[in-house]
Amino acid sequence: MLRAEIEAGGKRPRAEATRQRFMVAAAELIQEAGFNDLKVADICKRAGFAHGTFYLHWEDRRAVAHDVLSSFMSAIRQHRPKRQPQQSFFQRLLAGNTYYIDVYRRNVGLMRCQTQLADQLEEFARLGTKSNLALAHRVVRAASREAPSGRKLREPELLTTALGCIAMVDKLLHDIYARGLDTGISELELAEVLSLSWHRALLGRDP
């Protein structure tokens, strides 16, 4: 996803193009082997540049990993399915969860890296928290538009519920794709189960 996002940007100034090649190389290495085995020498070799060029852009592997994950999470947000006319809240949830499951499966190395580094380093934790909070606010707005007549929905409670749903999905997908948990259902069925759980949690009823 990150390579496609960068390549779609067209021609760039030389310094920016060099930086982007480094980021693609780092992203691919993180995807393949994780952050712990990431080495500046390997990034430079894959990108086709000398060490000195790398250090014109970042001070260490931690800094480039931060930029890679920032760009990756931004790409996830930008490509999230758009709301369609007459689309119900459940249909929006299903489209969003189907998309996210596919992204997670295809980029499990980057997803795993974000989870690991968020537990170790504050700047990586902030990336995930900011992204999840923005998504939770969007989910709450969508749920509020379809709340049952007469049911008073308090935004702090809804927001906390939405954040809990997001955390549940991230943990489950980590167990499935990073740890090999077999749930015995297809990805489409998984998206349906998750979306139904969200709908019940947020609106108190089935779609």
C-alpha cells in the first residue's frame, strides 16, 4: 500500500524522491522482518543509496520507522471506503471492517510493528491513539444519525464504546494474522461478525 501511495504521487524533486525511496525500502524491510531486525545498512542497500545520504534525512532507524508508519496510517485513512448514498450504518461498518481486514492481512508486518513500538515508545503510541480517536469520532457521528427514536445517546459513552470496538478488532486481527489464530470463518464472515458486534454495542439492537 505504501509503495503504491508513493508511486502514485508522480514526479518529485530529487531530495524528496530519494527520501521516498528510503521509506519504501524501510517499509518493505519492516514488513518482512519487523523493527527489531531493521538496520540502516539494509535500508541503504535496498534503496540503492549510501549511508551518508540516509543520515541527511533521519538520525536513526527509529526516526525512519516513525515516518513510515505515519505515512502508512495516513494511506489507510485516505483509502477507507467513502460513504455511499442511502447506505445504512451497518453497511458502512461492514464496508469499513472488510477494508481494514484486507489491509491488515496484506500489511501484517507493518501492523505488528506499530503494535510493538506503541508499547515501547511514546511517539508511536500517539500515532495509534490519534488514528483510533479520529475513527471513533466518525463512527459515533454515523451511529448518532441512526439512533432509535427516543433513545438518548451520550457522546462520551458512545466514544468509549467505539474505541473499545476498535481495540477489539486490532487485537483479534493481530491474533489471526500475526499469531496464526484460526477462527474457522472466512474474512467476509469475520467482517460481518465484527460489524454486527459494533452495531449492537453502539445502537443496542441488530441492524
